[in-house]
Amino acid sequence: MIEIGNDWDEILEEEVKKDYYKNLRKFLIEEYNTKTIYPDKHDIFNALKASSYKDTKVVILGQDPYHEEGQAHGLAFSVQKGIKWPPSLVNIFKELELETGISIFTDENKKRFSGKEKAHTGENNLGTFGCLTRWAEQGVLLLNTTLTVRDGNAGSHRGHGWEEFTDFIIKSLDRKDTPTVFILWGKNAREKKSLIKSGHHLIIEGAHPSPLSAYRGFWNGAYFTRTNEFLTKNALKEIDWKI
């Protein structure tokens, strides 16, 4: 029923035959036929396509896709090249710079963006390249707990089956022998902590990077540095966080 093109196909083969997924599929067909839904239906599973089960060593878990036109393309928190950065992504990039020194901002944009307080406003005209595909290609699974959303209506596809589907993905990754980092951003993502039972994985929690919640515990989480320290400790290649 879905074709990922890598080892996820075998892992998901029986899951997509279950009644809940069949009902989810019927719901999505109706939604895509009658409403504006993000991402494009061909991009829903881009996170799984970009990071195979075997190669996944980091999971960044969010809530649901961006719900404005042109933003969502199947990778959590990522936008296509040329799309204005959403406020959540601005805050992620600011945290990345604070932690690692890696700057995604041009000199011109730094003049417009000179402190954490401005990051919270979401009033930015920063950058043209917010696509996180390069992270995904290194084994970072950029997954949302819900994979689709109606235009302008955050959370509108929750409770229709996506949570059960993404729970299965998380449980499958938890069963891997390879140590894996799970970065859980936001309430919906942090609720999945109970699914990660294997003691050889690392769980890093934080508030959602949205300006509405980042002040509750997103900043100074050392997400990127702790991830690479853990990977190195377990003889795995670090993630190059440049984009």
C-alpha cells in the first residue's frame, strides 16, 4: 500500500494491512480530494525514504507538519529551499549556533537577528535554505508524530491513526541493537518516551522550538553536542550538522 524504497517496506508490510491504517488511508483520500492538505501526498513518507531503518541513528521527533503553504515536505521541521524559515526552524538554527558555533545565518541576516528575544517573535526574513535533507542523509530520521495536516489548522489530523503508525516506527527503532539517539521536542513527542525501553539508547527531551513554547525548556538543551558525544562513545560516525 505504500512504497518507501528501502528496508522500511519490509518492516511496515504487516502494519499497513491493519484496520486502523486502512481507515487512515480512507480518511486521507477524502481529505486530499476535498481540502488543502500538507505535505503533498507524494511527500508524506519522505523522512522514511531519506533515512532507512538500518541507517537511522538519530531520531528528531516533532508534532505535526507545518500548516502553511509551501512549507511541509515530509521532513519534520524542514522546509524546501527558497521558503522563508518558520519560527520553529529559526529557533533550532539559533540553538545549533549557540551549541556548536555552526551558523546558518548570513552576515546580512545576523544584523537583523541579534538575540534570543527576537527569535521568539517569529518576525524574520532570514535565509533561503532551511532544508534538512543533509541531516536525513546521515541517518537523522526527521519524524513527526502526525504526518499530515490541513492548511492553516495545526493538529487537524491527530486522532485518525497516524499516532499508532508512528508509535510502531518508534518501537521498531527501539528494538534495534545499534544505540540510537531520540530527541523529543514538544509535549506530543515527549509522550513517546515510554515507547523507548531499551537501555542502550539515549533520550534527550526539550520543549517544542515554537516561539509559543521554546521558553519552557527548549534553549540550552545541548541536543546536537550530546548526540555526537553519544555516537562517538558508541563508535558511530558523528552527524555533521551543517546544512
